[in-house]
Amino acid sequence: MTQAPQHSLEPSDLDAIELATTEVDPGGLDDEDDYLEGDELSDPWAEPDPEEEQGFDGDQIDLAARHSLRRVAGISTELEDVTEVEYRQLRLERVVLVSVWTSGTEQDVDNAMAELKLLAETAGSQVLEGLVQRRKSPDPATYIGRGKVDEVREVVVATGADTVICDGELQPAQLRNLEDRIKVKVVDRTALILDIFAQHAKSVEGKAQVELAQLSYLKQRLRGWGGNLSRQAGGRAAGGAGIGGRGPGETKIETDRRRINTRIAQLRARLREMDGVRETKRADRVRNRIPSVAIVGYTNAGKSSLLNRLTHAGVLVEDALFATLDPTTRRTNASDGRVFTLTDTVGFVRHLPHDLVAAFASTLEESTQADLLLHVVDGSDPDPIGQINAVRTVLNDIGAGHRAEQMVINKIDRADPDTLTMLRSQYPDAVFVSARTGEGIDELRRATEARLPVPEVEVTAMVPYARGDLIDKIHRTGQLVTSEHTADGTLVTAHVHPGLAAEIEPYRR
């Protein structure tokens, strides 16, 4: 969030799109009274008394809870070392987190705020305060309600924050209204995740995918100072717009959107070309029927560490969200000699932006075409079940929900024993490992090999010693059942693919 990445919008791509606020129609704001009335206040977070629920009319939220902002304890990342604090304040944005609690328990919303805090810190921010409001649904005009905007403004002034991060995807009108009243920059969860991806993208393909997602998100949220984007072109040759302009009367926002659409079309064409390169690299594996295993899971669950343990790949391992964006594929051998591939994929997160899923469709297709998914779960997380549900939601969205899945509970060396007991009862087929210490890795290897697809054709053949290449193919791409060396050659019984079965056909018994 501190610096724009290399592939963010540049003047050559888009003529100085200025992010700012526009005038807001006061009539569009919620006129509901958001202030407390009366002197008696009840506990806004207390459980309702069943004996007092006479005349219950639907699942209603207590008025005091509806009209209060709750501070989340321990959310600040302010440091005690004065020199380090001063250094960080020079380079990091100072942010206040805001969330709307619409469903779930208090523990659920605290976990969501803790995750938002980690996202903000990963993007390069210093979290000063976290605020949660209880309501049935976000306010359509200001996300948190008209009265609460003033309270957030007071917190921003008191803490000296320069950015407010909302835990949700804000509509363009909500974004403008909040910035107009709070007087600082406001970003939502989607923009925050896109910014993290922009910082971590290293390959040409990854940068193009992130830029495509950023432009798709920005296209509907163009803002300018005052009436800047409403200015109309006029005069000769569309006021200097030259060839390509639509003539007098075209507004600045129309020109900017047209340029964004042009850039999006260029990026999509470039990504289609990269898809062809990936298909070429995958062609050999497909032709030889090499099984593929994809490692999927929540971000920072330890997928890259697990890949390094299983294949010695040397992939970057970092205790940070979305540290790995580009998929890494490595070839490894099973205990019986079969060859299969392991692919480390991008991590998932709750409410992953749809624009990001669409932009990374070509990268995520490794998961949709895999023969087996290793679903890695962070056993030390406060809410591992929520992680599992979030990952499975994304897998269903990309069309990989029907793939065979092997649950892997990672970080058991740091997990709470009660949590592990609960996970063992709910997922009896899961494998419990620690990628850091190596505990359970051998069991994971055996479980993975047992679930690899078995070639469909069973053959028994006497292969001459001169055709050692066929024996090698059986070991690499098939499953050897028995082998016996005789005077005439090697008598083998194996499961192979139809193509290899055709080559062995002259020697079959």
C-alpha cells in the first residue's frame, strides 16, 4: 500500500486517473437516527434472555448493539521502541480497520478482524485501531451507517490515521461517501488484497494477471477532484484529443474508461498467448499420462514448505500472506518408481475477490486438471474449519470441487491439542504433519501414492532384455505388480496406459 507496483496504472496507459472524492448528494445518505436515546444502556454483546423474548418478531439485534462501535482488543501494531516506531511511521501507512458484524459469533468476527490486520500489515501498514459495528446488513450509503461515520472520523483524528480499511467490498457510492465525510483515504478488502498481489507478483504472467484484476476493479470506481471527470472535450479535433477521440462532448471519465478497456483487452490477449506456452510445457506430461498432484489451501498454511519437504524444490518460504503467487511444478518419484508431479498453487482467503479469481483462472487451472488435491490446513489457526470452508468455496468456483481430495493438517507442532482432537474426529482420513519438523511426512507420502490413479490396462508380458526401454516406461508411467528375470527376458505383470499396452502387445502372454 505504500508504493505503487511496477504494473499499476501509468500515464502511458491511463492519462492521470486521480483518485479523490466527488460531491455527495446529502439526500442519498441514510437519514436513520444512529444515536442513542435514553439513559439506560444494556450490554450490547450479552446473550438475550429467553424469558424476556415474549413477542419475539424475527432475529432482531438489540438497539444498543446496533448503535455501538466495539473496539477490538490487541489490534494495534504500535511498537514500544521509540526509534523503530519513528522509522516505521515514516514509511508505513497508519490505518484504522472497520468491520460490520452481520452474522456468526463474536469469536468469528474477532478472527475476521485478526485476518484483516494480517492483510493490512502484509501490505505495509501500521494498524492503529480496529472497530466493529453490529448490524443486520451493511448500510447501502455509508457501509456502517450515517452516525457511525462521524465516530470513525473522531477515531481517525485521535489516532492520526491516514487510511481506513473496510472489511468488505465497497460499492463506488459507499467509497465516495466515506471519503467525503472521514476526509482520509478509504480502501476496501478487495483493493487491499489486490495491492498485496501487486507487491508479490514476480513473473511476467503474474504481473499481467494482477494488472488485469486491478483494472477490472478500478473501471467502475474512477474518481476525480471535484468535477474533473465531468469535463467535456471541445474545440477542433476534440480539444486536442486527436485521432481516437470521440469528438466534442466526450467527458474525461468516458476517455479514461475507454483506455482502461483497451488495456484490459491487451492484457487478456497477452495472457492467452501465455496459456499456449503453458499448454506446451504440459503436453509431455499429458502425453505420457503422468499423474499430477496440486497442493491447495489457505494462504500461509504451509503449502510451499510442504512442497520443499516432499521434492526439495527450494521454493520461497515466508511467514506471510500470499508469499507465493506463481505456481511451481516439480517432478518426484513414488516408492514403486512411478513418476508424478507436485504443483504449489496460490493460496486462498475468505471472500477472495472475483476479479482476482477471473484474472488467475489460467494459474488456477492446475488445480482443476490435477488427479489429486492435497488440501493443506493450518492446524494452529484459531478457525481451521472456516479455512476449510473458504478453500472449498473457491475450489467450487473454479470448477475443481469434484476432484479427489486428501486433507493435510499442517503445523501440528504449534497447534492446540484440543483443536487437533476436534479435527481428527471430523476428518478421520486426514494426515497430520509438520512441514517444519518433518513429523508425519512419510505417512503423507504413503497416503498420496495410494491415491494416485492406477493405469487401466493390466498386462502380462515377456519383455526381451533388448527392450529395456519398455521396462523403464513401465516403472515411470505404469504400476509394476510383479517381475521375474528368466532366460528369455523379463516376465512382468503391470498396470499400464493404453498407449504403452500397445507397445507391449507383441510380447504379451
